[in-house]
Amino acid sequence: MTLLEILARDWPYWKGKSRAYQDKDGDLIASNGYCFRHVCGHAEIASDRATAIVTEQKWATKRAQMRRAKS
């Protein structure tokens, strides 16, 4: 599962500041892309963990797609 899929599935609202990524331990990191870094969750290791950066727009689009698919 990709990081985008994990975040769209598990986050009921956006927690990622400007972006979110996952470290090697599975921690979900909120970041502004510069010096701000905050652990805001933990999830299974995403298949694209080493390269994925999720933005609020990507998250919102994927979350809407997943909700529509459930209906």
C-alpha cells in the first residue's frame, strides 16, 4: 500500500502541515519542507516510503476517491 493510500484511509482530517512522509520506523512525519518536523502518527511501512511525499491536495483527492468507491 502506498503512503498516500495509508494516509487517505487512516487520517480523518489532514495532519501533515505542508507535506507528510514516513521514516524507516513507520512514523508519519508532518513537515513544512524546511526545519519543522513533527511525528503525527504511525502506520505500516508504505511500499513507497523511501520516495513518497504527500501534500494536502493529494491526500484530499485520494480520500475522496476512496470514499466514493465505498459508496
